[in-house]
Amino acid sequence: MKIMVPVKRVIDSNVKVRVKSDGSGVDLANVKMSMNPFCEIAVEEAIRIKERGEASEVVAVSIGSAKAQDTLRTALAMGADRAILIKTDETVEPLAVAKVLKAVAENEKPDLIILGKQAIDDDCNQTGQMLAGLLGVPQGTFASKIELDGDKVKVTREVDGGLETVELTKPAVITTDLRLNEPRYASLPNIMKAKKKPIDETTPEDLGVDIAPRLKVLAVEEPKAREAGIKVDDVPSLVDKLKNDAGVL
């Protein structure tokens, strides 16, 4: 069984995001970048499936500039077998990402596509669902547990009311939630081995995909700073503040 894992290069989750002075977008100059945390969970799950002997190959895929090779090397160091970079310097929207991944999937023919439920930079949570729709395959989103049984895949997914279990028939698309697993740290020997693993490069044009943007960002603003809290002397004062100042009662 082959598993394809799309991964995205984003601003490191520990870095405070800065907005450009003109409000046109996020400042990426001299900012530490890393793999999207949900993508790390997807890579970890694919590797665990392979380590159990239920998969023969894990292929990591990323869309972006040449710097996205670092993200793919991280996936290779974690245990992916090979990687594919769809090289472009353009900003790629979720629908275009889904179309590119569809073209890659038609070439690779994976049995499972496991990807993060969303990226922490745009929080769109759209690519997995769009990809499943374009491929015409079943999908299991927000997965907190994945069980394989022949051609069937049981996905326990997190919903507002608790947990829901769905059964999919391969090929299928699965998007990962936070509680699925804890991603491993790549060891130094594996990091060195990853440097020798192949990364194939192609472009959206070679795949016959139009990635022209359909949306235009009008402005980006930082969230309003939280105001300092206050102390009240007694319960009636608290109720008065909640009612008249906060307007929540």
C-alpha cells in the first residue's frame, strides 16, 4: 500500500507573526519556517502505518518555492521514503492546491492520502475535502484514530458532540486532528540519511494545473490587544460590571 502525505511550509508555531506595515500581508522576512504541525501529525501517522507493515511506501508532497525542500527533508528524516516538490513562487489557494494534489495522485495512485486538517497560516480547512471531491473518493476528516482492515479504513473523527466513527473504502482521503498522535523528533542519523533520499521536482504547468488566484487579500490586521482585567470588591459589583460594562447579562 502506498500513502501520499502532502506537507506545507509555514511560519514556525513558536514565532510571533508580524503584519507588514502597509497591511498587505504577513511579514516573512527573516522568519523561522517549519512544517505545519498538522502535517507533522499526518507524516507521523503514515510512518506508523508503514512500521506496522500495513504500507510499503510513504511519499511526501509539497507545493512552494525551492525552500520547501527543507520541509520535505524533515518528512524524509521522520521516515518518508521519497518526496515530490511542485515548484512555484506563487501563492497557491486551497482549491489550486487540491487540483495540484489531484494531478499528483493520478500519477502516483496512492491507496491513502493523509494530510493535516488545516494549515496554521490561513486556517482554511478546505484542501482535504476539495481533494476528496475532485478525486471522487471517500473522506474522513478530523481523524483522532485510524484503523486499517484490508480495503476498509475506520476513522474515528472528532465532532462537536464527541466522537464519530466512519468506515471508508480505499482509496480514500483522511485529514488529521491534534489527538491522533505525537510526532517524533528526527534522529541525527535519519537527518543525514534524508539528504540522500530523492526529491523529484515538477511544476503546476507540467501537471496541467492553473493556479491563478481567485481571491484578493484586501487587508491584513493584527488582532486588537486585550485590555487589562480589573478586580471588584463583591458579587453585586461583578454583576453590575457584567451587565452594564461588558453587556453579557
